[in-house]
Amino acid sequence: MIEVHRDWAPAGADRFYNLVKSGYFTDVAFFRVIKGFMVQFGIHGTPAMNTTWRDAKIPDDPSGKQSNTKGMLTFATSGPNSRTVQLFINYGDNRNLDSMGFSPIGKVSQGMDVVESIEGQYGEGAPAGRGPNQGRVQAEGNAYLKASFPKLDYIKGATVAP
């Protein structure tokens, strides 16, 4: 279970809420798993869905309300105001990310043991590692992932608790 805190990061929390409500997180792979660091997810398994969301960027939230410690959920970013749909869960103390614009939106409140058991044999994505190439995931979706990385774990679905 993940608890999202809008007071920590309102733009990120709102985006996450809207993604969950729209059913976005159905059959979505944990495609980048770096043990001791983090597990990343959020590229949809349907290429058309990725095209729809690729440029739907949200502004950065102020940092400093929470820190990237074990169990914190944070949007991935490639620079200022570039967050879209990719998130990661911290496996350890990654406070060094705080000053780089990575503002946690929530935390794993139950089931961190499940998060830590996510398949990690592929590790970092290509070309730096043996894991999936994000460009190919965007373009080819789960067809690419399931053919080339059959042991990946997936999110089956997500709902908003009352």
C-alpha cells in the first residue's frame, strides 16, 4: 500500500492520483531495478498510451518536505519541470537526490518486503546495463518486455482507497 501526501508534493500527488483513477497502472512493468538504490516503473505497456503521456509534463514541486529515504515514492525526472509518468521507490537512503529536484510524493506504508522482492536480475537499463531500453519500451511496450525480459514483475492494477 502506498500513502500519497499532497502536502509534500501537490503537483506530483495530483498526477499520481489522476493516473491511478484513469487505470494507467494496469500491467505496468518494474523495468529498472537497482538493488540498494531503487525500483522504477511507469512506462505503459501500450505504445499509444506512451505517446499520449510522453509530453504531459508537470512542474517541479518544492523539495525539502520529505527526503528520499527507504520506501519513499518519487517521480523520475530528466531535468527541471520534466516529470511525466515514471516513478521510483527508494530501496535505501538516497537523500543525495533531494537537492536534485526529486521530491517524494508518498511512501510505501505496507508491503515494503514485496517491493524489495521485485525481480532485479536485469538491473540498470541499456545501454549502461542489461535491462530494458526505455526508448524501446516506449515504442514497443509490453510486447518487447515480455519477449526480451520475461522475468520482470508487473503492477496488476492500482486503486484509490476511500
